[in-house]
Amino acid sequence: MISDIKLQEYNTRLAEIGLALTNNGEGLCLTDGELSIMADFRDMLPRLKQSNLQREMLVKAARIKGQAMPQTLVDATAGFGEDSLILAAAGFQVRLYECDEIIAALLQDCMDRAAQIPELSAAVSRMELICGDSVAGMKQLDYQPDIVLLDPMFPARQKSALIKKKFQLIQRLESPCSNEEELLEAALCARPQRIVIKRPLKGPYLANKKPSYSLEGKAIRYDCLVNTR
């Protein structure tokens, strides 16, 4: 739980861009006075059923066939942690990096609440959140992860008007990735067996790097770089 002193510190920073962190009775949320957004893993429960997890394209893209679980995965662009939750529920051991401390605080609050929910606690126990720069973090890992997941922010995937407006709250804290080459190079430095890159279906390759192969859905594409050790 976030301390009152830390909350005050964050709100001093947020006031400069017209935002605030508040507790709405259920958890920590970010608001501009009209719209509010919070991380809440309860919304993900239908997708976490084992029968559904096996059909998740992200799980198919990340899982290394023939290798025992848990496989270790670094989510270098955690955001609100939905992808990491899906992977953790599928049995991966996930380390999440989030560079913005406000977003990290919202995600940690979400994880703390989810740890108390029986249907979510096992998955959350396999998630470790690091508030910090993943580029530096991946270059300093003391182990070789099996997989690295990259999901640089791309606003084009947001469909409904409300989602767009709420997404704008996050964008005021954290802009879309501007240094794709640096992010990809750091992932390569971690020497995973596979790098999975989440992209818009018709979007360009990250840092113009052609993947080994891609898995395509209706709106999302996963570009996979393999044998990078």
C-alpha cells in the first residue's frame, strides 16, 4: 500500500499536468477530475481460464516448445501488466519493468489487491515488478531469461472513444517509445532464446528489424526473433 507521504509526493508532480492519484475505495486510480483509470486484474478473469489461455496468441508466441515450465520471461514494457498476468497464469515466471513511477504505483496496487483474490493469487505470485528503466535493467540481469516481451506504446490500437480518452491520461505520463533501436538492443543484450514484439497488425517492424516469423490476429501481430543467444 502506498504511503501518504509518497502519495503526496506523486500528486505534487501530477498537479503540474492536471492529474492526481486518488483512492476510490477499491484501489488507487489516476484522474483528471473527469475521467479516471485504474489497473484491475479482475477484468481479466475470463481470459485466465486454462482452456482460454491455451488459445491466447501471446502464450503461443512466447512459449518455447519442448522446454519445461516455468519459463522465465522479462516484460520490458509492463504498463498495467495485463500481458504479464496472462503469461503468469499460463505458468511463466515474469519480471516486469515499468519506467514511470506513477504507472508502477498503479500496477503495484493492482497486484497487491489481486494477491488477495484466490483466482488471481497464484498468477500474481509469479510476477515481480521492478520500477525502473528496462533498457538499463536488461543490460544488468544476473540471469538469462528465456523470453523477452516488448510492447512499445502504440496508440493506434485503441478503438473506442472512451478508451482513447483514458489512454490519453497515461500518455500524459509516458509517451510512445521514441528509441526503438535502444530498446531492441537491450533485449538482445539479455540473450534470451526468443524476443516477442507486440505490434499493430499493419504496423512497421520494431527498429526495422525483420522477425524470424510473426503470428497475426485481427488487430495485433506478434513478431518473434529466435535463436538470439
